[in-house]
Amino acid sequence: MYLHLGQQTVITTKEILGIFDLDTATVSAKTRAFLKKAQQNGDVINVSQELPKSFILCDSGKVYVSQLSPATLLLRLEKQQ
């Protein structure tokens, strides 16, 4: 199955390791350091033209930043099942 992340970006659900809320997850220094390193390595893909609300970590090491909330993304996943 697939998950639409916004801005014409779709990924397979099999590659998703986690969907995280940017507001709460980035409180941790380790998460901020991880995202900074991913950005430096070119592994962050911004699919948001608005204020980002979530990030999706994939098993490929890619991190997608989306304007959709984690709750919205989870609802989309649940509707597919």
C-alpha cells in the first residue's frame, strides 16, 4: 500500500519506520541531532510548502518532512486497511 504525504509525494507503507510530530519529537536533543545529520547527508526530503508538522522516517534512511499532522497521516493509513 501507499501513503500520500502531500505535494504529490507518495511512499510505500512497507518502508515506513515511524511517523513523528515535529513539535514534540524535536524537544529531544538526540532527535534534533539526528535530523541535522540527515539534513547534512542530503537524506531529508521536504514535501511541505507550509509549516511542517511531521516527519516520516523510512528504512532507506530518508526522512520526509510533511505539512500534514501525524494524526492525519495515521488516519490515511487506517483507511487503507
